[in-house]
Amino acid sequence: MNRIIHASLMNLRPSQIEHVVTRLIEIVKSRDLAQAKLHELSGLAQPTISNIFQRKIQPSRENLEALARALGFRLHDFLHDMPASNEKLWGYMATPLTGVVSDEVAERELHNLVRLVRRVAMSVDKALAIYWPGEYTHPVTNRDVKADTVYRMDRAQASARDFIVLFLAAPSYGVGQENEIASQVGRPAIRLIPSELSRMIKGSFLRAIDVPFSGNLRTGVTLDEADLAEAFKTVRIECYHQDALYQNMRRDDFGQRLRALVNQRCRDYAEFARDIGVNLSYIQAMFEEPLAVSNPGARLLQKMASVLRVTVSDLIGDSSDADPILEISKAEWWRWVRGTSGIDGSLATKLRDDWIDAFDHTRTAGSARSAITKQAMKVDDWQTLYDREKVWGKTTDASNPSLFS
């Protein structure tokens, strides 16, 4: 594929930008995150964040990536039809923050360990980055952050990051929740393990690479850096493998679908929470957070589907929303650009984006299918559209259906 094509794919359509900004605002509000904390997490200036959220400026792709990363996501988590970016792979490092970290010596050794893990990760691949909650939601240095905000933030980081690193400092070390969160979402994992482990951790379902260490936070932690580097190499391969395997699962409409069903079929949210046996705050999280974060279990999904009188497949959106005409047309566009030399990448991408916008317009408007939506675009159709645009400069929008006949 042309390098021009690759560069042009970095641009986002206005509808995509609006969707991402809307979702970011929803998640920030649901977690009760102050803009000062979002600035700390993202590195963006507070006035920039404020102007983006008030729609006073159009954010750059880099702005959106920074804000998504601050909340524990990558940009393509909100745009399921966008190819995954290989620029960074973000991991979450879970460690005890209190308890065994009881004094300045232990605190200093913990910081040294985090730095070592980051250094080894970077030595394997500069694209490997590590988020550590001790820098953002520490119970002592960040005691102003509310408990439900901490839980939402740390759950999101542990479940939606690309991989997880668990430091098992001692029995009852405080990372059991992260171990189970990673198990439930199937995240690639590295565990730094002592000589003695609890039976719960030994019997865990988590598929992890275990790297032994000796010592403790009082005497110093020692591990084989070569073993840790090999673990990161394996995790990196696993991350790219899962991105390629499951990119079609990056849908971001579960919460919207669930809220609509509950509004239509239940008296109120509290009753729905009681019927399925969960806290009301979990219902709100399922409405507001991406599915990778709320991640209800199979049994809970069955309960919800039963109460709402739908199938589990309908509930999670696997049955109907993926329009085959749209999916085939996008696949054929990729076949066309990869198999055609000498085309203008910017124009080819504009044709695709305009066609998708027109397709979405006819679907969301609820209008009868026009020529644009009757059948999938094939390679020859994309070439014909391209040739017409080159000769006549016609535009591909919903008001010009003759272009697609």
C-alpha cells in the first residue's frame, strides 16, 4: 500500500472526533475526575482540555490519544473500525501501595523496582510503556481522590491496558483484584513472584509469565533482568496477536444499548440492579464505561438478558449491528488500495470516508435504502468511483446517490 495512503489514514473524520470527545466527557464525568487530575494523567494543559470538552477547539489526533490514554484506553478502543496503532503498548503495573510498604525504606525500594521494570521494558522495545497507579491514586499522596473514582480508574487501567505486570510482594499483598480483573479479560500478564505464594494465586486462572524474585521491600528486591526481558518480548508478541485477532470486538455501544433497554423495560435502575444482584454503581459503570472496563461475567449477562427479555447476543451487540454491506465494502476498499498502484492516497481515503458517512446517514436517518446502501461496494466499484472523482470532481455524499448507481 502507498505510503501516502498510510499517512492519510491518520486523519479522523469529524463524526469520529465528535464521538470520541462525547465518550471522553461521559467517562470523565462518570469517574468524577477533576480536570487537574486529567491534566496530570494526560500531560495536556487544563485550558486545552476545557476547550476540547466545550467544543471551542477541534482536538488533534494526538490530543485525543493523550486523553484516551489518561483514562486507560487507546483511541481505537472508541473507534472499532479504525486499525490499531502500533505506536505504544501500555501496561498496568499493580503493586501494594500500603501495608508491606510501611516506611521510607520500603517506599524507596518499591519506586526502584518500578523504575527497573520500566527500564527493562524500554530496553526490549521503546513502544512498551508502564502505568503505575502509585503515581496517581496513592492512598497517602492522592488521598483527595474519592474511593469510587480510584476504583473506576484502577479497574479501567487494569482491564483496558494492553498487558499487566503484577508484583506479588508478600501474602495478602494487595494485587489480588488486579489478578482477577486481568484473568477475566484475558490480558497478557507478567507476575513477579516470591518463593512462597498463596494457594489462591497459585490456583489462579490467569495465564501469566512468572518471573521469580528474591528479597523483599525491606532488604531489597532482586530478579534476573534477562528473564524479565524475555517475558516482555513474549508479552509484546501476545499484544500484537490479540490486536489482530480481536479488532472486530472493539465495539463501544454496549452501555448505550443496555441503558436503552433498561429505560424501556424496567421501572427504574435501582430495581434492575436489585433484580440481577449488583450494586447500583455497577449499573452506572456498565452504562458509562466501555465494555472492557465494566466487563460483566457470563452469568450476569444471562441474568440481564433474562430480565430485559433479549438474548445475550442481542445484549452485547453481536447479532445485528454489524451491517454486512458496510463490512464488505470496507474490506473491498482495502483490497483495492493494496492491489492498485499509482493511486492518490488522500483522494482514495476521502472517497472511503465520505462513502461511510453517507452510508451512516442513510442508516441513522431511518430512510429507505438508496443506491448507496443496496449492495456492497466491490473493488471495481471503488475504482469506478475513483475514476469519476478524478475526471469530474464529484463528491460522495448522501445527496448524490446517482454517483453510486
